[in-house]
Amino acid sequence: MIVRTLKEITGTDRDKKAANGNWVSRRFLLAKDGMGFSFHETTIFAGTETRIWYKNHLEAVYCVGGRGELERLDTGEIIPISDGTMYALNGHEPHLLRASEDMRLVCVFNPALVGTEDHNKDGVYATPEEETGRA
């Protein structure tokens, strides 16, 4: 059994801050935990816009606080995000995530992240194999 608290993770290598300062991700479960997925609490900071394209991962996101919007880059559709909204990127949809308030999100990734990932210029996370080769 794995039990972790937010307090334990904060300030460790599982507390990943984006290089651009747009978000912080507390990574409760990673690939090395052997669950087959990773589990995170991510805060997207108010007033930011983040380009995301998970071409190597599937992600499900549940908003538990704050407000913002997701703009699909393939269709132009704008989807409001607030407490109680879930979205799943089952088609690797490229998008912009904008926060009008700090958004607190619970996220699940498949395949599991290794923990060091940050978005590249296209919004992509490297594959776990690529990321492990860099770490």
C-alpha cells in the first residue's frame, strides 16, 4: 500500500514547478511506484495560458477548485473549467489551458510520468523512455 500526503510531497522532487512558472504539479504516484498510471494534484496559476499537447500520453483531469477554460486548438471550441468539471484527453487533443483564478486539478496520466517532465515548446511531455534517458 502506498500512502502519501501533500505535506510530505511539497518541497521534494515530486513537487514539480513549470519552467515558465504557469503551474506546480504535486506528483503523488509516478512510474516508479508501479501502478501503471501517475496521479497528480496540479495548480494552474491565475492569469496564465499553457499550451498542452499530450501526444505521448492520455490524461484525465478533474477540477476541484478555481476557474478557467480550455481551448481546443484543433476545433477552436472553448470549454469552461470550474469546480466539478472533468475532461479527458482521449484523442491527444492539442489545447490551451487558461486560468482566470488559480485552478486546482487532480490529474491521471497513462503511461505514468517519471516525474521530471515539463512541457516543451509544443506543449508535449517526452515519452517515459525519453524522459528516463535524460534524467
